Amino acid sequence: MDSAPLLQVEDLRVEFATADGAVEAVSGVNFAVAANQTVAVVGESGSGKSVTALAVLQLLDGGRISGGRVLWEDRDLAGMDRAGMRRIRGNDIAMIFQDPMTSLDPLYTVGHQIVEAIRLHRKVSKRAARERAVELLEQVGIPDPRSRVDAYPHQLSGGQRQRVMIAIAIACSPRLLIADEPTTALDVTIEAQVLELLRNLQREYETALLLVTHDVGVVAEMADWVVVFYAGQVVEQGPTAQVLGDPRHPYTAALLAAVPSPTTDKALPLAAIGGAVPGLRDMPSGCRFHPRCSRAWDDCTHTEPALYALPGGRQSRCLLQHPDRSPADETAGELAGTAGRESA
Ligand SMILES: Nc1ncnc2c1ncn2[C@@H]1O[C@H](COP(=O)(O)OP(=O)(O)OP(=O)(O)O)[C@@H](O)[C@H]1O
Ligand SMILES: [Mg+2]
């Protein structure tokens, strides 16, 4: 990474209390976001992407941070009080949620909601804030912003509502924007426009972007750095081109193999990853991916891999990347693994 990180998530753990006791949804996650950088978090449904994003801003509903740190510059957001978090949220770090309908208030005009967001953090008159709201709507590509500023959310299209959410998020020029699946509710053309908008805003404001997605195509297009989640852990991370071009974890490789490419015959079934993400109550021993892994061998069933450092700042949580492992071990291991599966 070129510059010192703005956000540093260290060994983050998140627990939810349930009727049957606590469950851990995030189990020791590490990653960082530098100024002006786009970091993508990718992984299957239920892998802990949203919980991690919400934990950063202490927006967990019913959950708690049970371990680790969330460093914002020199402060730990994980231990910060409500008043402190209110000063950070929307001001230093803003979030765009997946579904704009649940985060915009249907009872107020979009202009009112943008004005509120501005006045929460900036001492400006209502009038000045309203002018700024019109400017912001224009900037995010809402046509005729001077009249749309008085529209209610239901009077706008889905794509326009997502643009309003982005306008609210950038209203106080945050240094980090967290976008959790910002385009999944939108059709492909609008998705491309919203991503383009995020990219332009980022260039203009030099905002760092933490982009949660399950779309590898979006990762390739947007991110400098990619963090791959599996079952509440980071299994691989590194510069996007390197990770996508030469994955060092079998899960990343499987995820990439499952992506339809323009050259793939649409009639052919995709190489979907067999099996399902394990439930929070029945995490496999050893490597959490081993039951679905085509390269697993005996060790993988009982040895929990660490996040091993690889050249170029990359990391992989796979025993194949264990620093003490020699290529000879790998051959032996894989043979054992293959034999094991065939006899199973
Ligand atoms: N409030 C909650 N109470 C209990 N468990 C929860 C709660 N919120 C999330 N979880 C669990 O935490 C795990 C991670 O959920 P999370 O929403 O982070 O997944 P995700 O990676 O964002 O998935 P998706 O791609 O579907 O958005 C899941 O097993 C989920 O069921
Ligand atoms: Mg999610």
C-alpha cells in the first residue's frame, strides 16, 4: 500500500446473542483501507461482509464486537462511545446501504434529508444547506435538481433513490465511503452508471472506498485491493489484478471459476462451488473451507490455517501457502487428499 492506512481492522470478532447462546459471525478479520484507495470485500452470502461493514461504524443490530480493533487513524472505533461515533459517522466515514428504500425516510423530501445530514455535522444555515443539497443532487446526476429537491423518495426511480443515498453519504465529504452492495437493487445499466458515479466522486474528492459486493466483475472494474471472505474470515487478500489473475486460495479460485465470462456458453452450467457456506453453529474444524475444497488433504481437517503472508503484501489462509511447506509435501498431501475423497 502506498500510504498509511486510514482504516485498519485488526482481528475483528463479532458475536450475536441468540436464544441458543452466542454465535460468532466474524472470526478475526484483518484488512486496511488507505486514503484514496478502493478496497473490495467479496464473498458468498452469509460470509460476514455486511456484519463487518456495520461493525466498523458500530451499527450492529443486536450484535457486539467481541474482539479486535477498528483503528481510524489513531483511535479505536470499537471502544468509542455513542457521542464519539456520531461525530465520525457521516462526517469522516459514511455508509451507503443496499436498499435505499429502507434508509430513506418516506415521510420527508429528499432535500430535507440531505439538509439534515449536512446540518448534523456542519454549522450552516438551512438556506445554505438547501443550496448545497441542490448542488449535490446535480453532482450525483439527478435531472432538474432544483425541483427534485422537493420530491419524496417514492416519487423517484430506484436508481435515483440510490443516487440520493450517495448524495447524503458524500454531503460532508467523508474520507471513507463504505458501500454495501450499492447496486444490487438496480438493473445493469443503472448499476454501471452508479459505479461510474462512485468512481468519479472518488477521483474528485479523493475519498477511500470500501465496496462490499458479491460480484467479481465489479471487483475487477473498481478495486485496487480485494479482500475475500469465507465463513466469517478473510481467506485471501491482495492487489486485485494479482488475486484475480493468480488466486492463492482454492476458495478464491472456485469463486472465479463460478463467474460467467463473455466467452462462456450461456447454456453450459457454471462451475458453481459445490456444497454450501457452513452455518455459524457448525463451523468445520481445521480449515473452514475444507469440506468444499478440491485440494484439501488430511491436515486441512484438523489444522486451522493462519493468514500466511505472501510476496507483494498478499495473504492467504491456506495450508498450501504455509511457509514451512515444501512442494514435495504438496504433492504428497494432495495425493492423500484425493485418495481420501475417492474412498469417502
Ligand atoms: N442480527 C443478527 N442476528 C444473528 N445473526 C446474524 C445477524 N445479522 C447477521 N447474522 C449472521 O451473520 C452471518 C453473516 O451475515 P452478513 O449479513 O454479514 O453476510 P453477508 O456476507 O453480508 O451476506 P450477503 O451477501 O447475503 O449480504 C450470517 O450467518 C448471518 O445469518
Ligand atoms: Mg450483506
